[in-house]
Amino acid sequence: MRFTVLVPARMASTRLPGKPLADIAGKPMIVRVAERARMSGAARVVVATDSPAVIEACGAHGVDTVMTRADHPSGSDRLAEACELLALAGDDVVVNVQGDEPLIDPALIDAVARQLVVRSEASMSTAAHAIDSVDEFRNPNVVKVVTDAQGLALYFSRAPIAWWRDGFADGIERLPEPPPLRHIGIYGYRAGFLREFPRLAQAPIETTEALEQLRAMWHGHRIAVHVSESAPGPGVDTPEDLERVRRRFAEG
């Protein structure tokens, strides 16, 4: 199984300014992410950025980079340009690892890549894990996914899905069986589809749910879902998240 990991990195975070270069145990966060990705089976790990400062920081630690345009409206646009710059073939598998996931499990990266190797009908792949908290199930910031018998996504939503018709008559007080699935924000793509994706028209369901992956499904593309046995390590969105991750690294 041969695949490339692309890590998009922008300096425009509002909740945590300069996030890619935030120090974690002596190294910038974007470098920590790349180092974790290198522990997977990826043939190559490349950071895609529009920031000279990120290029310089990665270069100082031996991390490959490509400089992309600064005017991309989304991360998928940036990844599409990176595929062009790296001259990836249409059938090549690309895994998008977010630049704020310094504790990502390398085995999860491999599992998402493997979905595209074994599922020829899928243009994309992603991951999920079982929800064990009613509060998470209710939370619209927690994206849920339902799959078919083959593990292909049927729908993603911020709403509680699947809806337990009889069990939720008096409100959501317990979880249905089987447990609902929480979407994990890691994606695999075939490089040819990734180059096509930004040119697809936005879907009504995508704008309603504010979930970009629904665009692919609306246009008839299938998304294979790897169900992980555990939740991923915490990402970094806020200063509090950063301190939490710093403590994890300090503890070894």
C-alpha cells in the first residue's frame, strides 16, 4: 500500500493565532504533526502551506513542503494544488491529516488509506468511532455519520442520527443500539478526484449542514468509512487545547 500524506497549514487561525508554529515540547506543532504522520506507512509526508514561516520551520526539521497560493477558499483547494505541484497520478492515494492533530494515531492514517485500496468504488475515505455520551450525540458540533452494510457513508449530519423513533419519544436521554458513530476529521482521496472536487458545484445539503464532504455524496461519489475502536487524540483549536496537548507531551 503506497500513499502520500498531505498536511495543510495556514497561519490565519482566529482562535489561536500562529497555530502551526505553536511550540510543543521544543518543536512547532506542524512539525509534530508531520512526525506523527511519518510513523504511518506513508511513502511521503508533505506540508502544503501559503506561509514562508511554515516553510522555514519545516525545513529546519527536515519536513517536506510545497508552497501553495494564499487565496484558496478551503483546505481541499489547497490540497488539489499540492497534488498538481507533486505531479501525483490520478489513482494515487492521498490522506489529508489536519495540521492541528499532533497526537494523531499513525495506525488511523494507515486505516483510512487502506479503505481506498480495498474499496475501488469509493472516491474518498474517512473514519468514525462509536459515541458513548448522550451529550456528544446531542451536540451539533459533533458530526455524526451513518453507513450501509458495506461501510460506505449514507449521510453525515450535525443532527443526532440515526434517530431512534421509539426511544426518543420523550427526548434524547440514552443512546440507541447499535451505538451511533462520531465522524473523525481525517480524509483519504484518490488524487484525481481531489483535483476535481473543488470544481464541483456546492450542494444544498453541504451549505445547510456546513459539511464539505456532503458535496462529494451529492454528486454521486462514495465515501468509505473506517470505524475505529477508540476516539482520536485531542486536536488543537484553542489556547486551552494547546496547553492540554503540551501536558501530554511533557508526560511522555
